[in-house]
Amino acid sequence: MTGRTRSEVWDRHAPRYDARTAWLERRLLSHGRTWVGARATGATLEVGVGTGANLAHYGPDVDLTAIDPSARMLEETRRKLSEAGPASRSDRASSPGPELSLVRPVRLLAADVGDLPFEDGSFDSVVATYVLCCVPDVPLALAQIARVLRPGGQLLLADHVRSTAWPLRLGQRLLDVATVPLQGEHFSRRPRTLLAAAGLEVTDSHRRAAGVLEMVRAVTPEGMG
Ligand SMILES: C[S@@+](CC[C@H](N)C(=O)[O-])C[C@H]1O[C@@H](n2cnc3c(N)ncnc32)[C@H](O)[C@@H]1O
């Protein structure tokens, strides 16, 4: 499957993505969003932003740039931002509420995590939720992420990974047989095992739901960059 075809797959999913994942979102995915959102700080890059499901979870002082190769996914994020209202900090202060945390300036760009259009050391934090399961080359993505992080910067990951329970692992391998060729989505990956090779050191991690969901914080060495 070529990069172009993959974008087309996500373009097709975009208009109905939130509705189709609503149940999973409540049962499984939202934990990862709360976890990464509570830890992101400073100049933050979100890779594979999708429909913008993490936006409401970031704190007010996060300066957010977000990328995705799918134009339709970016459109969904833009729509959410415009429905949330003008990007004004005073609005947020006068009307507190979870939806208003969406009211933030966000730089949105069409880009691929395998070829990030940013200078080395540009970000304090990089966030990737449910994205490394569907990129073609995880080591390349991690190398690019490590490159754009400043020394001592943090990568915050949440993803579905191969389970700790063998019957589930078996089911995930069977799923891969269909989902990898159809939409480039992998259920048997575990990106945490590739972080050290990218020069990233794990400082915090945990798993849930028979190990199917994994949250990881990893940092670049202070001397790197
Ligand atoms: C399963 S969705 C997750 C979206 C979002 N991160 C979330 O947590 O809801 C996967 C997203 O990754 C994006 N994606 C796929 N390949 C990518 C790549 N090579 N670089 C960056 N994003 C990619 C897709 O366009 C899609 O928006």
C-alpha cells in the first residue's frame, strides 16, 4: 500500500470516524487521551491528529502544532475548532467548561510523521495517540520524532498494542491479516520496544485492558541534539 493510498483510506474514514469509534472511545481510548493531555507541556507537536479527539485534553499553556497526511481528517479537526469558537484566551477564562478547552490557536499542517517539516529540536513534547499502529515504518517515525524534540523533550504515546494475554494476541494476529493490507493498521505492534533504538528513554509507562492499551512517556537525553 503506497502513502497516497493510505491517506485515501483515512480520508474515507474521516466523516464517520467519531461516530464509528464512539463506543471504543468511551470504553478504551479516552484513558490514553487524558493521560497524554495531562503531561503535554510547552511547544507541542501532535502527529496524526485525526479528527482532533485530543484537543480538549490539553492544558491552556500548550502551544499546539498538529499534523496529519489526510486532508479530510484535518478538515474534521478544523470543523471542531471553528465550532468551538474564536481562539481567544479571554473567552476561555470567562466561561470555564470542558468544551472550551478546545478554544485554542492550533497550527494544522498536512504532513507525514516519516518526513516532519520542522527543524531539529523544535518541540518540548510530541504526542502520538493511536497513530503508530498505522504508520508504515515505526523506526522512521520514531527517529523523526526524536529529531524534532529538544534535548530533554518528551514523547507521549498511547496506542493499542499486542496483548499480554495469548488468546487476545492470537486474535490480534488474525485481525492483522485483514487490516494490514486493507488500511495499513497493525494490532500486533508494540512501539515501546523500539524507543531505545531511536535514542528515547522510557520514564513512565503502564498498560490496561489485558495489555492491549499502552501509555508511554519517553525522553530524549539532555545532551542530545
Ligand atoms: C486511528 S487514527 C487516530 C487519530 C488520532 N490520533 C486519535 O487519537 O484519534 C490514525 C490517524 O493517523 C494518521 N496517519 C496515518 N499515517 C500517518 C503518517 N504516516 N503520518 C502521520 N499521520 C498518519 C491518519 O491519517 C489518521 O488520522
